[in-house]
Amino acid sequence: YPQCGNWRDSVRKFDPIEVGARLVEARMALGLRQVDICNRIDVSSSAWNRFETGERLIKPEIAQAFGEAYGFDLNFVYTGSERGLDDEMRQALAAQRRRKSA
């Protein structure tokens, strides 16, 4: 996640559709429902749905709560980089991608 003085400026350059697709991919890889995430990180289901569909870009503080709860870092959420993920999470994502392409 790019560091700068104003986080709003740094996240504006990310495509909400692509970020939303990664949120869906991560949720599916973990075998979770939207409501599971919403209850755990205290976000409304309507807001989470807008993040996943790309209608709105997820705020960094919500992405951070998601990452801390489930083992994702902001780099994955915003850029798709898997460098900060542990092996278990990488394997879960790879398995999800295989299921999706089958």
C-alpha cells in the first residue's frame, strides 16, 4: 500500500472494480459469506456489497480491519500483490482460482 501524507489521495488511483473482485476472491478463498465478514469487522452488509461490486472503493481502515481479521494485507486488497501473504493464504487463493476456472 503506497504510503503518503493523505491516504485518500493514494487510494483514488485504484480501480474499485478490480479491488472489489479481489475482495470477492479473498472471501471465496476463505469460504466466507459477506455476512460473516460484516459481523467480524463491524461493517454494514450494504457497504460491503458496494465494495465487492466496485460501486465504492473500500476505505483503507476497513481494508485494514479485513486484512487483520483474515490475513490479508493492504497491498493485496489494493494492488493484487501476494508478496505480503503467508503460504496458507496463497494456497487458498490458488485453489479458489482453480475452482473458478474449472
